[in-house]
Amino acid sequence: MLRSTLLAVTALAIIRVASAQTETRPDGRDLFQKNCALCHNPDADNRTPTAEALKRLPNQAILIALESGPMKAQGASLSLAQRQAIADFISPKTAGSADAPRENSCDAGAPPLSNLNGWNGWGVDLVNSRMQSTNEGGIRAEDVPKLKVKWAFGFANATSVFGQPTAVGGRLFFGSGRGDVYSLDAKTGCMYWKFPAGVQVRSPITVAPFGNGQFAAYFGDGKAVLYALNAQTGELLWKTKIDDHPLAGITGNPRVYNGRVYVGVRSGVEEMMAANPKYECCTFRGSLAALDASTGKLAWKTFTIPDPPTATKKNSAGTEMHGPSGAAVWSSPTIDVKRKAVYVGTGNNYSEPSTRYSDAVLAFDLDTGSLRWSRQMNPDVWNYSCEQPGKVSCPEAPDRDTDVGTPPILRSLPGGKDLLVVGQKSGFMYGLDPDRRGEIVWKTEIGKGGALGGILWGVAADDEKVYVPLSDIIPGPGGGLFALKIATGEKVWSVPPPDPPCKGKAGCSPAQTAPTTLIPGVVFSGSMDGHLRAYSTKDGALVWDLDTLVNFETVNGVKAHGGSMNATGPTIAGGMMFVDSGYSQLTGMGGNVLLALTVDGK
């Protein structure tokens, strides 16, 4: 009798626990409506994927985005169970959906890293030219039509590929959306080491001498932490948090010069958080910092907006508003050795009052960090609430979100005169005089600009011309490649984008948002249609076309395919080219592959 009673009580307890778990299981649909639907709907700013578009993403990719990726700010207020419930609602798990990579370690181990020959960081040099020499690149113009894929590396549970690869000394260094940082053998793709940063790493990696014959790999993460790793072993040497704002992060490449690391800080989400009327917008300010390359100790940090934000007014919901804010630094700093200056581009102001430091090129003193000058392209105040249905547009955002997201390129003209060439999301290219406080020497319009418009990530320049890809993905169709004279801004030639072979496929577009890459005689431009194309620098004639919208067998066993090319461009070193394919974070076609190409695939 006692045993029967105990069994009955136990069974009842199990039923109650199961019932409670069922009752308390988060409702993914309800959570999505409360936390996500405001932005992810067809009537919102169309830079944000709709709910229908999100369904194409893997379940794990959505969870990663909420935990350490672009939506971490929104995910921070949710429990793990709630984040998983949202991911399950958007993209239900299916049998066999797990995608586990194999380590593929190099059998012979890692030979000593003895040199830094190749492509180091974002722009290949201190002035961010994205121009690779024949000697370092090992690929001539006549070789380009014979380029073929030699091997591929897949990113598990990913639909966007970040972190343009660095190729030096026969090795690759790159980060990932999951927060893993890799060092691979450039020729075979086998892995020397992997470092778990744990937070999204979009920053390209710079490798520099660290003393005693060693080298360090420097990069930043999505929480504004800068790292130095032993480039040979992947061992952590130091890490330093540069900004304590909860939405601060690093996207631009750290630049190492004369014993210091220079890096900018951005916030990719606070202006989006303004869509929530209960959010106290906005308190983030961009900054540029210099750290001791050996120790990680901060030498100086200068905010792009000198005045700290203060309370300004209350919105219609009674929420306190703050300002000034914004002027994020998204790109790699440009080092001017002759003038002992460092230049960066800045993004928009997030809240009123507007400042003269947003949508600008700023010049800082290399040694002290003092701001020497600011050259603003146009004043603005922009955040996500400006464009919500039924809302009045923000008064000082006529062109909507006109960031200077490209690194300035420093180039010398005949006779010794220097110019900074820089692109803007407004659709304009500029030539600035660094000796006259950034005075605008010329200004050339190549597109309509606007949200995700104009020039997004970067351009490339040789001694005479700058090669500019055009996005203008919204309202579309966008695309096009332009060659301008550096001295005058005059258009030398332009070519329209090819008709996308993927037309009709969700996310397909002819927009050319990815940064260009240059070798003597040939410029490479990636497109949102998943193609990487090569053009003659003489007249823009098409000389090569690679379609990445296919499946690839990978060296690490991950199922991989290409997608839109957006945030990164090709790197070229030692007779090889390396390029990412796949981008669905804002719009576009998802993909998860890094490709290595050689002449005839050998």
C-alpha cells in the first residue's frame, strides 16, 4: 500500500513538473512580436531583413546573432530560453541541421613564422590603398583569367562571413561571427590554431613584430575588446577593453605603427535601439585609441565628439533623451607618417544636437591623440525612429544615414602634393587636402546614396586613379564601377553592373557594396549577386568572372556555399587570392565560405 502511494505521489509530481515546464516555456511567436517585429517587417526601414527573409537563416545563426552578433543588444534583455524560443519560431530546427566542423589540423605542425610578406590587414599598407604589388601578390594581370578555386573553408551555422583574411608569411589569419579566430596554412587550408574569443570578430587582423623574433596578431571584437595573440601559437598575450558602453564594438582593422596599435570604436546598434520609445537614446560616442603594442596599455583615447552626452528632452513616451551621440568609427585608421597624423571616417549623429564631427574625416595627432581638424561632408542626425511608419523624419537627415564608412586613402600627386580620397554613403567621392585641414579639393557624385547606398566599405587606388564600387541597393537596382582621377575627381571610365544571373532569387542584387582590390592592370569588385569580377584598369573591360553561388567541398568538412559579397574584399598574396562569400545580415543572399584561388587551381 505504501509503495503504491509513493508511486502515485511521484507520478503526480512528475506530471506537475512537466505541466509547469510546458506552461513556462517561452512563446517564441509572442517574444518575436514584442521584441523584433517592429523592425523586421515590410513597412520598416528596408535595410532590415523581414521576418520572411529571416526564415532562410539557420536556427543556430539566429541564436548567435542574439547572443554575440548584431542583435546582441536586443538579446541582452532576454533569457537563454527566450532567445532560443525566438530562434525556434523564426527557423525551426530540423533533423540533421547541426553542422559540426572537423579540426583539420596541419599534420606537420606550424613552421616558424619568419616574415610578414603578403597582405597585412585591411588595406595592405599604412595608407589603406588596397593596391597589391606584383612582387608581393604573385598574380599578374595576364594570370587573372586562369584563376580557379583551389580549396574552400566553411563556417558552421553561418549565413554571413566577416573578417577579411590577412595573408602573411604563408599563413591566413581571420575571425568569424561565432567569435573563433583562425590561423591556417595558406596553400592547403589546414589549421595551425584556433582561438575562442567568444564574441563576433569582424575586424581584420594585423600581424606585427612583438620582440624576440616573435609576431603578434591584433584584432578587436564586438564588445570593444582589443586582443594580441602570439601569431605562431594562438596564445593570448594580452587583451584590453577600450570602451565600457554596453553597445560599443570594433569592426575596423587595428593598425600597428611604431610600437602602438591604433583602433576605432563603433556602435552598430544604438541608433537602431531608438526604434523602442522606451530606450533612452543615445549615449554612445565613437573614439580612436592608441595602445602600447607590447602590453596593451592605453596610451590615449580621444572621442570623436568632445562633449559628453547629457539629457536634452523627453520623447512622447516620457523617456529621457540624450545627446550629442554617434560619430562611430567603422573602418581602419590611415597612418600619415610624414605629418605624424592618423585619419578616420565617422558615421552619423544618433541624436540631437548635431555636431560637426559626424559624417566627417577627422585627423588626430599620432603621438598625443589630440584632434587636429574635422572636415564634415554634411550635418545630420539619424536613428531608426526617424523612418518608422507614421513618424516625422528627423530634421537634419536629408539624405538619410550618410556615414563615411570607408577608410581615407592617402596618395601623392606629381610634384609632391598629397590628397586624401574618401567615399561616403551619400554617393559622393572626395579629394581632401591634408595640409589645409581637410579642405575639399574636389567632389564627384557617382550615385544616389541613402540607406545602404553610395560607397559603403572601401575603394582602391593606384598612383593615378581611384576605383569606386557603387552600392545604391536601396531603392535599387544599384551597382556600377567607376574610375576617377585622383588629382581632379574627373571620371575616366565607368561600367554598369552585369544583369544578375540570380535575378528572381531572394536577396539577389547587382549592387557592388564590397570594397575593391587592385593589382597592376586589374581591379576586382564583388557583387551582391554572388559574383567576383575583374576589370581592366585601362577601360573597365571585364576580364574574369567567378560565380560563387554554388556548393563547395571544404577542407574542414562544413557544408558550404557562396552568397552575396558585401563587407570584405579579396586579399592577394604569394600567388593566391582569398575572398569571403556570403552576407545576409541586412540584405542579400546568405553564404558561409572562404575561398582560396590560384592560377589554374594548382
